[in-house]
Amino acid sequence: MDEVDPLRMALATDRLGYEVVILTLRLRAEDPDLDELEWLAEETAELRDRVDALVLPGCQLEAEDPGALRRAIPRVRPLVYYLAVGGGRPGINRAALGDTRVDALSHPERGNPHAGLGKHELELAREKRTYVEIDLARLLRRSGERLAWQVSRLRDLLRMRRRKRFPLTVALGARDPLELLPARQLEDVLDLLGLSEGEAREALVEAPRELLRWNVACKHVFVVPGVAVVGHG
Amino acid sequence: MVRLTSTLRPRWRYIAFKVWSERLERLDFDGARDLVLRALRDVLGPVGMGKVRPWLMRWDEGLRAGILRVERGRESRARAALSLYRRDPELGRVFLEVLGTSGTVKGAERFLSRVPRWDVERVGDRSFWIYENGEVDVVEEGRVVAYTSYEDPEPEG
């Protein structure tokens, strides 16, 4: 979404039938641009009159060093309704899963020949209620053999989820309207990947609702200009 | 040709779909058929595609939308395959949006009427595809270069 105007993304998701849309900015944890994030929060606040879907600001932090990630989280957290961390490295995966202020760890499998989560990480995810996010964009941008590898890693993640029951959610990760999918098609993709109907519903509907309810009700207070204060800790 | 009794005849489902793509080249019936078959073969493989038994029934070149017939019980796989196909050698980045699935061709045709309408305005080398809900595609040399939106100017006074 960095190259597309937020209203266009909101209109496109609204047309495809989504109720709640989170527009996320991808920021480097070493040097997060908070002005950009405040701009996004103001933009999403203005969108509420234009689209029926509820549009909220979010952020995905990309970090190379767990220390930088820990420093960036408290700065970014009050500005967004959804905070994800782009995973892959073992240290980052662990730091993200162990922090209750992080909502989700995205693509923990990046750069790994497996799901990227060990026994310790799974315990952390369960204990701290940090969601593991399947980033579908990583699937949709691939084809042929690379798509097959990505599917095998997701199957690995699903196998672990069935054994250990850690919280799981799915994000589209679309950068422009061509990467979007209607919700019904999303269910079909998850079905093809091997998720049961119940698992797909849990990841697509119940998990995001629970996340937002939790953030609004008791976890954080939102005082960004243009964003209403919707809950107090 | 032997005419099969109704119990022996295969059962079909009809998927209405629309093609969104980065390159806006003319897409006729043969082109659309090849695109759909490429999508199914790329994601499901030849055997998976054979099981789906795809057949392009209708194609509206103006809307860039059509109706695909598939075997009943396999429509979910077909829809997922269309969703996962994102890069085409002829059209660049693509998005095959499934508008709906029906048990009859007439039912599927109703979904085609829901495709958003658009107007094209040309300014110099650029053209602007303005959709009815406020979405705007900026096109240069037959290729979408920006996705933006249109806001109604506020009434004066």
C-alpha cells in the first residue's frame, strides 16, 4: 500500500465486501518514521465518511536486531490498532512472540526451510497470546516451484498449529488493488492449502475480531490526532 | 452421438469471473480461454485441471468478464486456482476476481451485471479509467501505472 493512495485501497476493499480493513505501513524498527504513521492515522480517520468498511491504521515493523525492535515497539504501539512484526530470524521471532504489545508475528518462515517456529516460540505464542500471521502476499507473489515451497512451509505451520493450538491469523498483505482478494476467494485458497472450514473461519473472522476487541477494550489507548479514543486500559 | 440420460450426465457449476490486469490489452474469447486454462494448469497441474473439466462458456470483451463451466464439487478448487494465479506472460500482473458461482448459466449471468462500470477520459498520452465507486486507474501505453481515487469536488457556497 506504500505506492497506492489509502482511499483507493479502502474503496477497493469495500467493493470486495470487507467489513474491517487495516491499512498497514511497513517501517524499519531501527528508524521508524512516526510522521508517516501519524499521516496514515489521519488519512484513515478521514476515510470513515467515504467508505462503509471500518478502516484502521496499522504497522508492520521490520527489524534486524531484537534490541531495536524492543525500542521501536513502545513508540509505534500507541499510534496503531494493529502492530505486526515481520519475522524470519530466530531472535526476531522470539522477541516478537514474547512481547504482549505485539499483535502478530508475520511470516516467521521467511528464510527458513521450515515454519520458523520451535517449541519455545510456540509456548511463547500461546502464553502471550501473540498471533502468528500467515502473509498470503508471499504466496500470491510466487508461482511454480517457489509457490510449492511456500505452500509446504505453510503446511508445516498448520501441522504445528493442530498439535499446539497457538493463535493464528491470516493477512492479505496486498500492496495494490491487483493483489486483493474477495473474502470468499480467500476461503477457497485456505481450503486448497488444507485448512478446514472451522480453522479458516477462526483465522479469518474470529482472530481479527478478537484482536481488535482486545486492543480496544483493555490493552492500549489511542490518542492519535484524528483517531477517536475508543477504549481505556 | 449417444444422448446420455439425465442421471448419467455430468453436473456442472458456472463461475462468473472478471479479469483485472496491469496491461490492458484487448482480450478476445480465445485469449480469455487461454488465460483461464493457463491459470488452472499453473496452479493445479494438468491432472488437477483435468479433474476440474473447465470450459469457457461466455466472454464479454467489453466487461472483461466471463462464465467458466466446471465440474460440480470442484468449483472451490477452480476458484482457489483462479485466485492464486497472479502473473501472466501476456497480461503481466493479473487478478481473476470471482463474482459468484451458480448452478445455471442464467444465474451466473446475473453476476456479470454487478461488474462496476467505468468511463475512460484521455489527457495527452494518459488515460484515466474512472469507476463508478470512485476508483481511478491511470493508464500509460496500455499499462496501469497508478491506482488512485476520485473525490467529488465540494459544492460551492
